[in-house]
Amino acid sequence: AVSDLLPAGFELENPRLTEMASYTFVKDGTTPEYLDVRDDRINFFTSFHPGGSKQQLFYYAMRAVSPGRFVYAPIIAEAMYNGEYHSVSGGGSVTISR
């Protein structure tokens, strides 16, 4: 499971309704087995096989809706049934201006 909490001031473009293939920066995107879209986060659920390919790329679009300086949480990835596999990365702040 990969969970990305959005900073305040942003909202998700629903990936089920937005075609990401038209963006030139999207390359070799992974399709999750299940996608959970919430108001404040997006969760990707996918399989991970030790010894297999470890890199999976997930893309999604979000829109800036409120100006200000906001803090965003790190992205969390973890195996649902094996605590040995987990990762926390990123986090910081972002400024939205008009």
C-alpha cells in the first residue's frame, strides 16, 4: 500500500476521470491493482514480490485551490501483511501564490 496525503490547498484530479497518457512527463506508469481516492489522500494498492522489480511509478494530478504556505507529509509505503517491508520518504512545504 502506498499512501500520499495531500497538503492543504490542493485537491486531487480523480485519476479515474483524468487521462494521464497525454502528459509528456508520464513514462512507464504502473497501474495499481486497487486505487482508493479520498478528499485528503490517494492510496495505491499493488503487489510486491521480493526479488522482482522493485520500482513502480504511480502518477496522479492535483490542483492548487488555495493560496498559502502548506506542509505536506512524507509518502508512506508498506506491505500490508509483512512489517519488514516499509518506506517513508519526502515531506516538506509548498507555497501556492496567485
